[in-house]
Amino acid sequence: MQATTIDRTTTTDLAKGLYALVVFLHKNCNSDLFEAVGALELTLTQIKLMHHLEDASRELTLKEAADSVLISLPAASRTVDDLVRRGFVARHEDSEDRRMKRISPTEAGRAVIRRLNAARLSGLEQFTETLTEAERVQLSEALSKLLDREDVAACRPEGLGS
């Protein structure tokens, strides 16, 4: 029973430490990202939806898209309408059931996601430049172990190896 308490405390402390780091990074390393989002005039829901579409292995139905970002079907329809109007998402009838609509990112939509990801990466590069050499080495060693996990490694930005 003692080990469980220690494990729980360690897990809680680790979570709190990660929380502090994530909050710090969000507060201090997102100016490029916020500038890009502002220039694109996208809502957070639109950004989240476009990320889900980009990550999907196939076109999604409108209902699947709504479920992926936790919004109602009418709200998803309005969100997709705007993204289609702006050329970021393509929408068409399902080949087997014409009542269903399928959506996918266009090349312009993929370019938006690349731009947002580049802005995120830029902020993190600026942060890593503030680290001492010893801190960079420690962080790199810790990350290398986590990047051995396929689910984490899959989130690496384009153009970087594993």
C-alpha cells in the first residue's frame, strides 16, 4: 500500500510539473501561433476540425466531424460551410448514400495546418534557445524516451525524422 501512495504522489507531482511547463509554453511561446490564427481569422473549433480532417485516414462524414470536435451537427455544418467557402475544406455527397456528406481538407487547408504547426514550432524553438546546454541535453534525453512511443512520435512535425 505504501508504494501506491508514493506512485500516486509521484504521478500527481509529475502531472503538476507538466502542467506548469505547458502553461508556461502557452503563455510565452505562442505569439507566432496567435498571429497566424488572427491573420487567418479561424475559430478554435475550425482549427481543431481541420486538424482532425488532416489526421484522418479517410474522408469524414459531417457527423463524424461533429463528434470529433464535440459540437452539434448544425454547428458542424455551419463550421464546414465557412471552411468550404474559404477553400480550406472540400465537401461532397457520399457515393453510397447521397444523404450523407463527406469532407476532407483541400491543399489550401493542408497549407493552413502546416502554417499553424510552423508557428507552434517557431515558439518552441525560441524557448529552447533560452535553455542552457545542460538543460537542452536533459530535455533531449527525457524526450527521446517519450518519442520511442509511436503515439507520441506520430505527433512530430513534418520533415523531422523519428
